[in-house]
Amino acid sequence: MLSVKLSTSISISEAIAQHLYHPSTVIPNPYRDKQFRCLPGVKRNKELVFVGRLVSDKGVDLLLQAVANLKALDLSPKLTLIGRGEEEEALRQQAKTLDIDAQVAFVGPKVGDELVTLLNQHHILVVPSRWHEPFGVVALEGIACGCVVVGSEGGGLKDAIGKCGETFPNGDVEALTQMLHHLLTHPDQLEHYRTHAQQHLARHQKTEVAKAYLNVLEEARR
């Protein structure tokens, strides 16, 4: 009986691959492409949205400060925070202290069709993580629902965003503020980023990811 041992390495992002001591094939995570999609009948009339745990690593406090900075620049975008976490009360207090609580809606965790509808109502999904995310499926979900994504550039999040948004240095509130200001005052730029969505998302569909894994296994057997 012949026993064949297959040895290969697969990473979900370039950031992960670069930290390995041996070559690695990058195959990104998929997203739920049957669920997350644009809904033609939903009005996109809200500006900013965040989806995730309300904890310090996710950088929601940075986003609140950026919204306050925008208010000082005579921009008052609405921000929807989707999620729950140990920092929620502190974030609510921060919004009050910054005098932006009227602009910020804490709506709790949402899933399924309700989450998809909420994403479809917004123009920009912000992912301001302090830490280096290994990837960032939430970015793909936002893009699939028609959002332009603004996220932290460290880690694998920039791979998930691709040409469908912009990235800023992790923790840099001023850079985040400037980026949001530019996008909010240049709607044509939002439309430009959306033109890249279909091609970018194609690589992250479940069937394409499965094919990529099968190709790696076939190569390893040769």
C-alpha cells in the first residue's frame, strides 16, 4: 500500500503569508454570497455604519472621535453601530461627551435579512480596528450590499477591501477623519469604488474558494 504525504501551506491573506517562514498560497475566506447582496428596493440614505463587537480592539471609539471631528468641519453624518460588547456604555458616554449622541444610533446585534437591509441603507462601512485583522469577512459583506469600505490598513483587511474602498493607518484618527470627509463630500468617488465590487467579490464566492483549494490539493499531489 502506497502512502503519500501532502505538504502545503494556505493563508487567508497576504499579511498572514508574509509572516510565515515558508511559501504559502493565499486563498481568501468566502462570504455568504446568497445572503449578502444589493437590494434594489432599499433606499441608501444613511452615511456611516459599523458592524462588530463593541470592544476596544475594534476601534469604535476612534470612529466616534472621527465623527466629532467631522462635525467641527460642518459635516454631521449619521452613524449606525451594529453590535454589542463590553465597551457599549463607555461608547455611549463618549458620544454624549463629544456632543454627537444625536448622530449615533446603537441598534444592537443584527443578523440575516435585517443586517442585509441595514447595510443596504448605508453608503460607507467603517472597519477601524486597532489590531491587525487576519482578514475581514465583514468588509466583503458590506461590499456585497453596496457599501464602500474604509478600514485599517494593517493586517489582512486591505485584502478584503481591495479596490472597493480605502485604508488608513491603524489607530490614526486624523487620517480616518480626512478619508471620511473626502468620501462624504465626493459622492462620485463612492460610485467609482462600487464599480470594482463585482470583480472583487467573484474571487470570494464559495464556489471559487472551493476551486482554489482543490487546485492546491491537485498541485500538491503531483
